[in-house]
Amino acid sequence: MPEVRIIAKNFMDMVASMPAMKLDKLYENGFICEAILRSLPPLGKKYVLQLLHIDVPVAAKLLEEWVLPDGYTKHRVAIDRLVQLRVFVEAVDRKNDKTYKLNPTFQKSLQQLLVHGGTLPREPMPSNITVRLPNLEDLEAYALQQWECFLLQLISSSLVEKPSNISSSLMKVFQRRLLSQRDKEAPKLTESGFQFLLMETNAQLWYIIREYISNSEERGVDAADLISFMLELSFHVIGEAYNINSLTDFQRSIIRDLADLGLVKLQQGRKESWFIPTKLATNLSVSLADSSSRKELINCDVYRVEYQLPNLIVGAITKESLYNAFENGITAEQIISFLQQNAHPRVADRTPTVPENVTDQIRLWESDLNRVEMTEAYYYDEFPSRVCKLVSEMYLKVHVTLPENGTVCYGKTRRKCTWWLRPGYIHTYESIYAAKSRSKMQRPYGMVHLHPANVLWKTRKQKFALSFAPWKGNRWKKQWGHTLGHYSLLV
Amino acid sequence: MPSAPSKLYSDDVSLLVVTLDTNPFFWSTFSFPFSEFLSHVLAFLNSILLLSQLNQVVVIATGCNSCTYLYDSSSDKNHGSTTGSMPSLYSDLLHNLEVFLAGDQQLAKPRVNAAGGGAPPPSLLSGSLSMALCYIQRAFRSGPIHPQPRILCLQGSADGPEQYVAIMNSIFSAQHSTVPIDSCYIGSNNSAFLQQASYITGGIYYRPPHLDGLFQYFSTVFATDLHSRAFLRLPKSVGVDFRASCFCHKQTIDMGYVCSVCLSIFCEHHDKCSTCGSVFGQAQSNVPSSTDRKRKA
């Protein structure tokens, strides 16, 4: 089954793909530099730290000397990443050697950050103004609920009681690859849609935000500003209220969309209104996996719902439901990892979380669909007539051995001049005499030149004799064409 | 099968416990001022915290008479807000350091004055190493996934021979828990204890030649996390001073008596082992054995 993957491309990849000028402007913000530093591979981080206070270009060979031969691939990966993000500036010095230097803007911002610390452009509001501030658990519950609501609305608008304020055009953008709509039917999840649902919350968040940002250009919003605001948001403190007036107009328009996604919570006081970042927001720049329970979304396909109570759903994983799921492109591994990740805390303590009989059965049912394996074969027709006659007058079992893996497959031919061949070694047995002939054929798989003149026939039920000339070099190949390969006929 | 796999920690998340030598006797006579040293150290600690959201830094001060925790990045007691002039790490640490130094001075016993002149009293490295190891044990027990811990000793004052046994014990327990002890020694001669510590636990011992560029040495050598150390060229110690100290007088000796039960080392003959209490037999002095050899020859 072809695996269709949604690549929840990392935020940083998107940042890396921005044009150079915009990237330099982004690096003036200390927080973005910090977020980018944290996203680098470990060796990359080390190189940045080492070159942080060095103003002179450093020879690439010198950097290579720091690494042992084992780590050379990691070194290359780190350097490529650094150059791609324009953190390292590549140059060629007078001796035509490659040198690297830290991007000056990046360098300055990071040095500032180290010595002076980063300051957010806004301070949390004093607690006497902010009343009814939710505590951390409430905030997390709120964020999760908003996110679930959003996901539900994404998949099917009819299931949601109160739809969020995201405009329908924006929803359509998000749904672009996840749903397929046929004319009169309700929109149905595509394969990529299923993959999306089974991903972790963080990966899903990335996907949605990536679509949001790539769509922002069309709406006339500057992607760089959007990215810098998102990254800045990730350094705010969870649970603290920040005044909405401290945001620019542009940011204010974004914050409403973010509230619908569950990244911030908007609250209004008597005179002022504020926003509170949630955990989803602060995890924006770190790749953390957050497992949340998604009870209703995988509704019809993996299991069949038996009972539905207000806080409990009982379902049965049956063969039919799984076949349905497999047809939609979900693999057994995905189902099993979904079950593991979303297990109830009490079940999660047990090892193994999912009982072995369940996982084995799911895998067995998946392999049911893989019973027939198809391999490439050639189909030959219209042989010269004498050979046709030869073939058609008896049952020939054509054994074809594939040289690579030694499996044998065969097909019977009957009254037709076609046989399934594959370039390789072909051995043909006459079934009844196979046992007897084996003892005769001490060099059983010698190459035979199957020329009609070599074959003598008797009737079907009697023995037939075949004289054959041993294979000498490539002579026979030329006569029958290369694609037939070489073959032998055993009696 | 892993239950609820959560890749919270990448390979390079580390818990760095730094033991900072604050011995006032050493620093008052040293050429490099403590304030500059501290600024390099603080910038280095900040850079460690910058590298990953999950990195943790703990600073322990090594005084003459006591040790204390100066700063713990994961604790909730970090009050210092990030003002425009310096990060909260700095203000917290400096405040705690002042409090500690005042308290340490008060604990100074009068015996220091009685000794009069001579070598400056050593800092309590054994105490701070033990505190570091206790903290790391707590981190190990906090759950199945935790940052990789390591200890960095910033030491300037000379070794105190009376701490030999305690330091060796903490070195062996660090080796047992696979916690590398890196040491950055800025004093005049090489410190035997720290060399042994780094050698036995698999850490790095380094004596920076130029103290002006201390931050650079820190970020090049000591900022590497344990995962990356497998494929980086780091300074290797050339010669390690493995000489032991005797248990009775705490002097380093080359030849001595060893108890066969508990392996404690003595420089002169005793009747009874002071550590395990086993009784020794008759003394065999060196002189007859050499004359025996002469006779045999």
C-alpha cells in the first residue's frame, strides 16, 4: 500500500526557505535567534557558540579538525543546516579555501542576549487589574478544548455545536489536502487526512500554522512579521496576562485567529482586555510531543462504536472495521502507536500498554491484505508453431526461479502458446517424472538450448525424451533474444 | 513496547552542575580578578541555558568552611525578573553569592590565624562534589527520562590533602553513576585530585593557558554535551598524577604500607588499621630486605 505522508514540515524549514533579506531582518530579534539556535543539531549549536565572539572568518578545514572521523557526516549535516539558515556565511578566502563566519546580525543579537538577556516587548499585567485569571489546569483544558473543537470543525462542520470564528475561506485552506469533496457527497477524509489525524498534536499544530503562514501572503500579510510574532509568542510565560494594547494592529488581527486555535485565551476586564498564552503557544519553537486524547475523531473507521456514554465511548475493533481503515491508507503501525499514545494513564503504566493479542491480530489482519504479491513478469506470445505444438500437447509446469531471492512461482500452461517467463533461470519439469528425472539429471540445471529440433515427442501419457545440447557460452542467447534469459528443459 | 512515547528530550539535553571556587584567600592573591572570572562564567552558564529549553544549570559555591547551592535554573524560586541590564540568572546568582560569602567568612575557625602565613587554606571541594552528586541522584530518581548530568569543577586553589579520602569516595561514586567530572583548573600547578577525577570518570581536565579568553575555552571544551563528545576532539590529559596520600598524615607518598583488607594506605607501620581495624603482623623494615638482596647476589 503506498504510504502517503503529510510531511509536517518543521517551522524552521519554512524559516530557512525565506529570502535572504527577510531572514536578516528576522535575526534582529533576539528571540528568533534563540529559537533558531535551539532548533539546530547539537554540533551546529556548538559551532555557533564557538564562533560567537570570533569576528574573523574561520577556515572550513579548521572546523573539520574539531571532529573525529566518525562524526564527519554529522559535521556535514550541521554545516549544511547552518548555511541553509544563513547563520553561517560562506566565503572563499585568498587561498581559495572555504571559510565560515557567523551572520553579523545574528551574532550581535545573540551576544546581546547572552550579556543582557532578552526582554519581551511587553510585561505581564499587574494582578489587581486582571481578575478571573484561569489557573494552569484550566488554561490547559481550555487550550485542548479549543484545539479539539477546531479539529472537529476541520473534519466535518456538522459535528460542531458552536463553530469558531475562523472564516470559512481560511477553513477551506486548511482542509485543502485533508478532505476531498465530491459533488453531492459530504466531504470525506483523504488518506492524508487520516495521517494528519493520527499525528501528534504538535505535528498537527505545525501543519496548520504552516498552511496559515503560506496562505498569509495571499491575504496580504507579511510572512516575516507573522513568523516573528509567533516565535515571540513562544517566549511568553504561560498563564500570565498581557495587555492587548501592547500589540500592533497587525498582531491584534492575528491574535483572534490564534485564540480560535487554542494558542491564546482572550479575556476582557472592565477597561482593558488581555491575552494569555497557553501551552500550545509556548511549545511553538520546541519540538515537544504532546499527547492529547482524540476521542471522537477516529469515529467510524478503526473501530465500530458499540455504546456511547457522556464520558465514555465503547468500541470494538473488528476485522471489517480494520479492513475499512486499511483501505483508507492507515497502516497497522499507525493504529497501534495511536492506541499507545492515547492510552488512559492507568493503562499506560502497564507494559505493554496495548495487549499483545490485540497488536498481533491487527498486524495479522493487515498482512491478510498482503497475501498476494505481485512481481514483474514478461508475457510472451506467438512462438514459432512447432514449439507451440510442443507446449500445447502436454502439461508443462514451468518453474521459474528468481535469482535474487530464490522464490519459485509457477504457472500451468494449457493449450496456449504462452508461458510466463522471467529473465533468469527457467527450469521446466515434467511433473510425473520429476522424481525419476531428478536422479538422472546430475547436472540438473544445465543450460539448455530449446530449439525445436531438439525435442522429440511422444504422446502425452508416455515418456518423452528430450535431447539437449549443453549450453556453451552465450550462443543460445543470441538466438532467442536476450530478454528470454537462459532456460533449461528437464525431463 | 514503549508506553506513551514522548520524545521530550533530544540527545543533547544536559544538566550541568558547576562547583565554583570562591575561596577568598586564593582570589585575593591571584592575578586574574574574581569579578572578571565571574563574568565569563555567567556568560557561559547563560549560553548553556540558551542552547535548549530543557537544559538545567545548578551552581554550587565551594567556600573555605562550607558549600551551598547558589543557583538552580529549574527551581521556582527564581524571582529576579529580566530587567534590561542583565538576565535573571545573573542577579539571582550574585545575590546568593554575596549572602554566602558573608556567611562563610563568619564560619571561619580561628585555627587559620594560628597557622600563620603559609599556604592559603584549601576550599572544600569534597563538600561541593558530594552536594553535586546528591543533586544528580535526585535528578536520576525524578523519572525515566531526565537530562544527562555532568559536573564541572572550576577550581583555583590547591588541593587539600586532608580531603583526599572524601574526594576519592565522591569520584568513585560519580564513576559508578556514570557522571563525568570535568575540571577547569586555573591555579598555578596541576591539581592531582582533579586530574584523577577527570581521568577516572571520563571527563575533561583542562588548564586554560590564557585567562582572558576564558569564555572561549568554556564554550569550546566544556559546553559540549555528553552525546556529542563521542565524535569531537577534546583535550586529553597527558600525564595524570596518580600518587596517593597516606591516610594518617594526608601527605602524598610514593611508597607505603597497604592494608590487605580495606586497601587503605599508610606511610609508616601501624599495629592496627585505622579504617577496618584488622591487626597487622610484624613490621618488615626496608633495610634487611636490601641486605638480603645483597647477600643473595
